[in-house]
Amino acid sequence: MLPFVSTARQHAGKTAVIDTNGSYTYEQLLESVQTFAHYLLQNEPDLKETRVAYMISSGFDYVRVQWGIWLAGGIAVPLCTDHPLPALQYTLSDAQVEIVVTTEEYTGTIRPLAESLNIRFLQLEEMPKRIAMKQPLPELQADRKAMILYTSGTTNQPKGVVSTLNNIRSQVGVLQHFWEWTDNDHILCVLPLHHTHGIINVVNCSLWSGATCEFITPFSAKAVFQAFLKGQINVFMAVPTIYYKLIAYFDTLSEAEQTTISRTLKDFRLMVSGSAALPVSVMERWHEISGHWLLERYGMTEIGMALSNPYREERYPGHVGLPLPGVELRIRTEDDREVVEGEPGEIQIKGPAVFVEYWNKPRATAESFTEDGWFRTGDMAQLDAQKGYRILGRNSVDIIKSGGYKISALEIEEVLRRHQAIDDCAVVGIPDEEWGEIIGAALVTTITVDLEELKNWLKTYLPAYRLPRRYLWLTALPRNAMGKVTKKAVVQLFEEQ
């Protein structure tokens, strides 16, 4: 039996989900999940790892479809509701999807694509009110493949990360224990649900714990604060960009409104930031507003969460803590040498949460593991014995190789953000014949920046070997473009100069 079944039975009359259509109890949720599972099966005994893709907005329908796929023995393949058709077609084709589920909202987008690929199409609104349940749902072993999530494809085409029921159970279970989830919790979900952060950390951690999961779609800073002010929510998780947007909106409010919000936020049990590096300036400002130091953690699609700052003890800005229970971690140099404290190297992971394979990509799977079974994350980090691990960035994207040195773009970004004239920035490596790569920085500024003054200012904060030999500055980014400043965008902007 999957954990959410026993949880739902135990908390039958309690509110499980709140979305734009209303609220639903655990009893209603479990009944809908089981009904949908039988609808998928069409009187067959087991889906036998059939890939079932679904394009559904966050809320009750999303949960009942995901869980229904698992109970029927299928593999859940969530689709991003904002992806263009070529990206959707790639996912459906690469995962060899056999069934697509959606709602009327997305039928016009996904139905023609499903028909062109000869995929069985289901629209929830067309599902019969009564479904025959003539036979029991299949018995599921722990090693049953249960979900395929697609990577962001930063270095190549996106790969389908295959997780088993046991992988998912391990990922949820360790966070339930370490972050002390209970059935008294009430979380607000504003995250997309085609990534680990939203699916595992928010939706399944809360609902497998008997807590209440409330959804807001689409995201609105005003709507988030309005939800907070109801006084029921006590857990919140988001990416740094969302915290930045919340701060920006908060700063537009009257002093009385700010005071009311701050008083409400102080009563929260837990606030988490993840999926990208959290600027220290954002962390400090959020602490001023809420009284909370955001809990940073580190994870990825292939491993779930691997590192976390402590729940109860002191947290250190810029650091993501230590390995979670059951997670084995080591740091290795390029020549496979164990690093000493403070020396950068690649994070490698072992544990029951680690995925089993990239779908239909045996070579990529093999290359992602060492000979002795450690998963190569491709992320660089260094250890501080007191503060825990600090993520330096992706070895393929965020580590700039200049003049024989390996320089963390994230580290330079963090320093630049401390300058009073800089609202945000993005640092990338630009190919150079002499140095291999030079550092390019795109700045979002509120006032004109004196570049000579900025260079001198940097010398007081950056070790000499990390100071870029040559600068390429781009200061023409409008302030409202801040949320769209990505590494890829910056490279393109430089190429256009």
C-alpha cells in the first residue's frame, strides 16, 4: 500500500486540498484517486508501467490524476502547462507515452498532438460519473517505476529521469522526518508541478503527512499575501525569484499593511528556498520582513533533496547545510581525488532516493555514475566544517575556467549584489583565446555605475585570483527584466554587442 492511502484513510474528514474550485477532504480525494485509477485501467488488472502524461493545472485534479496513475501501476509523466508544442512533442515522444490526460483548459493544445502521435486521449470532464470497480487495484512492489521527470536540458536535450515508488517514498520520507511535518501543517503551493520541488517537497510531503495543501494559480504576490493573512498557512516553499517578487510587492504597501503581514509571517513554522542560489541580500531582507531565516537546501531531479540546513539550529546564508539522513555524499576533484576542507570539487551522491536510469538512455545513465556506484551530480561545492556545504554552481555552466583557475560565477554574482547600485546581475564565462574564458557580467542597476570604482570595490571582496582579468559590462537591462535575466539570455546579449 502506498503511504498516501493509509494517510487519507486516517484523516478522512480533514481538508486535504484547497484550490480555486473549493476544498476537498482526504476521503473525497482518495475516492477520486481510486475511481480515476479504475478508469485508466479499463478493466485491465495492471497498467504495467505504461507511461501516462498529464497536463493539468495545480490543484485537486492534478493530485488525483498523479496518485491515480500510481495506484493503477502506471508511470506518471507530468507536462509543463507553459511549454511550447515542440517541447511537449519531445516529451511525449521521448517517454513513449501511451495515454495523455488533461482538462478542458488544455484540450485544444494537447489533443491534436496526442492524436498525431496515436496516443490515447482522456479529458477529465468527459470521464463517466460512475466507474465499474470489478477487480482490485494491482499490488505494487517498491521497485516499480513510477515517475519520469524531465531535466532542464542545460547541457543537452532534456533527459527523462526515472524514479521508482521506493525512490519517491525515500525522498518524501526523509523530508517528513527532517523538516518535522505533521497533520497540523498547512502549506501554500505556488510552484510548477513538473519539477521535484513542487511535486515532492510541497504536494506529496504535505499530503502524505495528513496536512492541508492549498494552491494558487497563477502566481500573484498580492494573492499570496492575501492567503497568508487568513492565518491558516504555516509552511511556505518557493524559489528565490518568488521571494524577490514578494519583497518587491511588500515594499509598495503602506506601513500598516506591512506591519500586519510581518506579524502574520512570524507565526509560520517553516519557510524554505530552493531550486536556485538564494542571494544573501534577498535572505536578509526576507528576515527583516518575516523574522525567518529561509531554510536553504540542495537537490536535483535525479536525487531528490540531498542536503539541508538544520530545521532547529542556526542557518548560514550562502550555505545549504549537511547531508540528509540516509544520503551518502562525497566531494571529488576532476582527477577523482578526495578534497580537503574548503577545496572545491564535484558532489557525488549515493542513497535510496537516487533515480534508477535516464529513460531509454543507457549510455547517459552509465556515464552519470562512477564505477563504484556514485551519482555524478555535475555540481561543484566546498565544505565549511561549521557552516556546511556551499554550492559553487554547475561545472558545465557556472564554473568559469580562466587562466588555470576555476571561478564560481555564483560567487561573483553574490559579491556584485552587495554593491548599493546593483539590483541584480548575471555572470557568465565568455570564450577567450588568451585566458580560455573571461568573466562577463550583466548588471541591473538603479543608478549609473562607475566601472573603475566598481573594479576597485570588487578588490576588497574577492580574492585576487578570482578577480576577472577583463570585464564585459552590459548595463542596459531595464529593471523590470530582472526576472528574465538568465545565463543563456546574457550570453546571447553579449553575442549581439
